[in-house]
Amino acid sequence: QAKEHGRNTYSFYTPTLTIAANERLELDARLRRALTNDEFVLHYQPQFDSMTGMLIGCEALLRWHSPEDGLVPPDRFIPLAEETGLIVPLGDWVLQTACAQHKRWLDSGLPDMVVAVNLSARQLQQHDLAERVAAILDNTGLPADRLKLELTESMIMLEGDRAIERLLALKALGLKLSIDDFGTGYSSLAYLKRFPIDELKIDRGFVRDIPHDRNDMEIAATIIAMARNLNLRVMAEGVETHQQMEFLTRQGCHGCQGYLLGHPLTAEEFLEQLLRRD
Ligand code: C2E
Ligand code: MG
Ligand code: MG
Ligand code: MG
């Protein structure tokens, strides 16, 4: 957005936008400092097999431990980091940290889990994305099949044919690809057969009003049926009630993630609450 306003010099000089621009500059500076000062942390939210109830993985979710503002959620800083490009080094940090953490869990004999990491559009635009991911897998020693990358439909559509190449290069490493927030993006279903995708993640927006909203129930059931027919895995996010969990499981949803089953936790809490079997 900064660039759009910048081109339009008339609106750029209106007082409110000048204030916004200053705030953005300041936030950008603080975010850059946060990366060098190691103020970012990952929380891990568990994912479970719907049928067996077994822990099958976790999603790494970024937070900023700001000295001034405390724990800042990603929605408050990722959009700006995307605009400025800081998301590229920050995304590398996320991947590196999640893979290293997962490798430590794996080495201590903990269960078969896959760690899911969110990618941003800017990262998918990097021509050397697959090389960067390969380097991180290499230096952490995490087997590629323990890593899942979450992308959105809109990201993939924006990149067009280049996205196919990049996703094929990522797939060639042996990792898994998941479509996050499925059903909310600007996309065509045609990409599902062209892209090397392993999983669809039903957006929280379709889960939230189950079992009160018939339309959401139909949409969720249809996504599950379609995923299964295409031989894809399907995971629901934002599962908050037993009724939602039961409905999704009955429809054949493979995995569930949400507050009902577990909130995002620090690595220490995750180990304490989910991994330690005494
Ligand atoms: P997402 O990838 O769709 O992640 C799911 C979000 O839903 C997380 O919010 C999670 O805390 C929240 N959530 C999980 N279960 C429930 C539930 O039962 N109810 C409700 N109401 N919410 C639930 P969070 O951590 O604030 O992350 C928001 C978004 O920020 C993520 O959405 C993702 O798009 C982005 N994000 C987070 N970490 C990263 C990252 O490392 N890199 C990039 N590029 N984006 C990230
Ligand atoms: Mg996600
Ligand atoms: Mg999601
Ligand atoms: Mg989401």
C-alpha cells in the first residue's frame, strides 16, 4: 500500500496519510530491530487425527515479543513485513527455528509429527525459495517429509506458471504442501489438478458456525468430499466445539486443529503438555 500511495503524490501529502506513513516507518524500524534482537518467537498449535485422536503435527505460528507492547499477534505486523520485504529474512528465521525445534523433538524420540510452516506471497516470489528451504533442512537435519508448507490459493494464482515450477521444486525436496484458508481465496479450482498439493485446510470461517449454519455445513462437507475424491488430505482449522469436531469427523475430515483440542503453545509448554509421557 505504501507504494500505491507513494505514486499518488497528492494523497501522500494529506496529514492523515503522513501520520500513517510515519507510523509505518517506525514499525518497520522496530521490526528490523526485533529480528536482530531475537524478539520473535514461535508458538506451536497441535493437530490431531480425527479418527484416532492421535497427535499428528503442529502449526508454527509467529509472535513478536515486543519490549514495549508485549506479545504481538502476526496480523499486526505481517502485512507490513510483506510490503517492506522483511518477511523474507523473517520467513527464513521462522523456517529455521521451526525445523530446528522439530528436529530436537524428533531426536528425543517423540511421536511421528509433521511441522507446518506458513509461507507468505513474498517468499513464493523468491526464485531461490526451494534452495533456501533445502539449505534449512540440510543445516537442521530435519527430514523433508517432516515439514509441511502452508500456502494460500491467492498466492498461487498470483504467481501463475512460475508458482507451479516453484511448488514442483519444493515438492522435489520431499516435503508436503497444504492450501491454507481453503475456500476463501481468489482462485479457480483448476489449479487443484495442476499443482502438487497434499492437503486442503478448511478455513475457520466455514467451521465457526457449524452446526447452526446449514450453508457452512454444506461447504465444509463438500470440501472434505472433494479433497478425498482427489486423494488429498483435509484438515479443519478453528475447531472450537465437540459438535464441530463430530460433524467434521463424520464427513471424513482427516485432521482437526483448534482451541477445542489445543491452543498455540510455546515450545516448552508444547513439550510439557503434549509430548511428555511419564
Ligand atoms: P493461519 O495460518 O490460518 O493460522 C490459524 C490462526 O487461527 C492462528 O492465528 C491461530 O492462533 C488461530 N486459531 C487456531 N485455532 C483457533 C480456534 O479454534 N479459534 C480461533 N478463533 N482461532 C484459532 P494467529 O496465530 O494469530 O495467526 C494469524 C495468521 O497469521 C495465520 O493464519 C497466518 O496466515 C499468519 N501467520 C502466522 N505465523 C506466520 C508465519 O510464520 N509466516 C507467515 N507468512 N504468516 C504467518
Ligand atoms: Mg496456517
Ligand atoms: Mg489457516
Ligand atoms: Mg486463517
